[in-house]
Amino acid sequence: MASKLLMITIFVLDLIAFGLAVAAERRRSTATIKEDSENNYSYCVYDSDISTGYGVGAFLFLMLSQIIVMMASRCFCCGKALSPGGSRACAVLLFIICWVTFFIAEACLFAGSVRNAYHTKYRSSILTSDKPLSCEILRKGVFAAGAAFIFFTSIISQFYYVSYSKSRAPVPYGGESGVGMAAYK
């Protein structure tokens, strides 16, 4: 049977990762265009960069959760073979889906954190009639997509671990335990 302590630990880690990803989406960096005191040029000024830290935190908590689940289930690499049946087929399918959703969530969180930390240092000058200034910021929804895939990964990894545990359970022998003897004539 699946370990309840492990499942609660995975749930808590995934919940923290989800909360950090949502917080990162809410606190994305914004930029404003400022002009210097002499009005010769304008430049971008960015506000707080806390969402990059939230995104990295969500990235790490989700990775820790995935590592714990895969170590507990031995990642299908080590140990005895699983018992044939529906639990094994379900575990294999959920294993693949779990890794796909994990990689998508990690890619969203990593790309969002990197892009949010990037601040342009462009400036435009009135004297040289440059193009209008554009301050680069992270698009809405990158961390939200990461949070959604964290949610999917959390659910799928829980179901994967339960299916894996069911297929690891010993199969009781249905036959007779004694040695059959025929009558001697």
C-alpha cells in the first residue's frame, strides 16, 4: 500500500510550489519610462524583482517533489518487476504523463524566472531622434501556466505513486500450498 506520509509530503511540497508560482505571477516586474533631469534621454525603470525568486522557489520545490516520488518508486529502473495487470499499465501511463507535465511546468517556471530577471538598459535620446523606447517585461500567464502544470503534476504523481504501490503489492498464490499426492496402487 502507498505510504500516507510520503503522499502528504509530496502534497505539501507541490502546494508550496503552486503557491509560489501564483505569487510570482501576481508580482511580475513592471517597468516605467523615466526621463533624466535634463530631458536629454529616457530610460526604463523596473520595480521589485521578487517574482524571479518566487519562480525559482517554485522550480526547486517542484523538483524536490518529483525527486522524492521517483526515489520512492525507484523510477521503474531498479527493484523487482511489477505485477502484471491494470495497476502496472496505469502506473506506466501515469509515469510518462507525470514526466511530461513536470518538464512543461519546469520550463514555464525557468523561462519565466529568467525572462523576468532580464531588464533592458536601452535609452533613447531626444537629440538623435531614436525610436520610441520599449521596456521589455514578462508576458502575463507564464508563471500561471507553470502553476497550472504544477497542479497537474501534483495530481498525476499522486495517482502514479498509488498505482505503482498497488502493482508492487505481492500477489497471493491462488493454488494449493501443499504437494499433491496421488493414491498408490
